[in-house]
Amino acid sequence: MANPLRSEVVRLYKTLLFLGREYPKGADYFRDRLRAAFAKNRDVKDPEEIRELINRGEYVVKELEALYYLRKYRAMKKRYYDTE
């Protein structure tokens, strides 16, 4: 892996690992899938391809944040608004 992008990849991995703690199917499930995804792309050397993979990972981060936000919103809505 290219050295300039290594720090970005490590940052992305740590961010995803942190977000995976609240994953609906469980942290262990998410961690295993995350580890497999990163291991699959371990041998990628092309900086442009690494950049594309980082962009895909950042998209996943945004999707997870949206998922968690909606879950919290639904819980608050259920708690404070009567559904009858």
C-alpha cells in the first residue's frame, strides 16, 4: 500500500470499526465483515484504485451514520408521539 494513503486507510478502518459497535446485526458480525473487506483489498497497489476504495468506504460511513440517525429518530418518535 502506498505510504501517503496508508494513514487514510487506517483512519477509515478505525472509523468503521467504531461505527460498527452499534450495527443492528451485532459488532462481531460487522467486525468480521469489515476485516474480510479490508483483507480482500490488501494487495491493491495502485494509488487511484486505493483512492476509489477509500471513497467507497467513506460512503459506507455516511450510510451507517444515516442508519443510526434514523434509528434514534424512530425511537424518539415512538416514545413521544402517540401512534393510535
